[in-house]
Amino acid sequence: MLLGHPVSHSLSPLFQNAALRAARIPLKYEALDVAPADLRSVLRELKESKAAGNVTIPHKTAVHASCDEVSAVAGRVGAVNTFWFESGELHCDNTDVAGFDGAVRALLGGEPVNARVILLGSGGAAAAVLAAAESWQNPRVAIVSRNSEKARKLARRFRDVAGVETSPEKALQGATLIVNATPVGQHDDEEPVDVEMIEPTTAVFDLVYRRGGTPWVKSARRRGCRAADGLPMLLEQGALSFQRWFGIEPDREAMRQSLL
């Protein structure tokens, strides 16, 4: 199941149920809207049923704090997106990191080398982006956030690759990649940065996803940028979560086809 608030927009049930059918596993994946005040009681109930699932906004950090066993990457990020109960203990992982890394490599055509990255946002999703960037060759990430204190704290956690930039215009000069790790555009057509400010040589990655691409991604493509929304990342993190739960590779093509 998927724990979040809200979750009605999520595509996870579509492709996870497709993966379950392809693997002939007689289970159903459902989205469960959980208000923050109810999260702890819901986790207690899920423990009794030995449930497994995913976590999305706004619970990724709160569930991390409740975990008994946390993977190294989830601990580095400070947020989780995957959970399961084993021997009465809550185990947690973060597959967003590998999901983002795989999607960016597909967008850029290989491993980013000497990448100059603009990261919009300073929450859990931004931390996952930075954790992925740590595995690249000589990256430099400029965090641009409305919350300057959170941005500074995040930059200190990832000081080997990240710094804070208060001016998006300045940061965008010569950038290899710009990443939207904010909710902007999730429920409307607002764009996190005016594409006219983005050089056509800069790749654009929007963690927000919609079928057919977000308006920001469409605008970036019209400008000549290589651009992708969060759908490839969503599918890959979901496939990796499936592996954590069942110990087998899911049918990624069946998952992808379910969204067409």
C-alpha cells in the first residue's frame, strides 16, 4: 500500500498492481490517505497485518523516525519511501535515490561527469537527489530554496557536493542540469522556474509527474532542452521497492504499459 496525504493522484497502484498480476502474486496494492495525526496509529495497525508498502509526501521523514531498521541510503537521506514489517520490526529503505539516478542517466545518456546541478527545494526529495549526486564524478549542486535555513542545513549534510545559491538566475548560468524537487506543478500548471531563464543546453528534470509530461517539461522541450518528468523515476523506484518486498525482479514492461 501507499501511505500519503493526499494520495488520490498517485499512479503507484496502477503499476504496482500490474507488477503483482504479472508475477501472479495474489495481493492488491492500495493507496491509503493518512493524515499526519493518524500516522502512528496506522503504522501500529499495519504491524499487526505484517504489511508492506511505500511512503510519500508528507510522511517520508516521520516514518523514517519510526523505523526499527533503516538502510544505509535511507539513513543518509533521512527519509524513506519503502517499508515492510519483518519479525515485528519496521524495516525501511529509500529507493528514490536509485530511481532518480537511473532516470537522470537515461536523460543525459550516461553517468553525469563534472555536472553542475541546480536543485530546487530543500526537503526529503532534494536530499534523495543529493544522495544520488554523491555517487557521480565531480558534481557540484547549487540548492535554491525559499526556505534558506533548510537549504543551509541540507548543504551542510552534503557539504562535499552541495552549496546554497540565493539567485536562480546566477545559478543557471552554465548549468548541466536543473532539478525540481518541490511540489510546484503537482496540482496546477505553475512552473518552478521560467524556462526562458534556462539555457537550451541545460537538461531539465521534474520530480513532479503527469501522464504526457508536466507543463514545465513541455515548455522546456519546446525551448530545445532535454527534459523529463518524474514518471521514469517513479516507475524505477517502484520496481526497486517491489524487489525489496518479494525478492524478485518485477516485470518493468508490464508496469510501464499499465500507464499508457
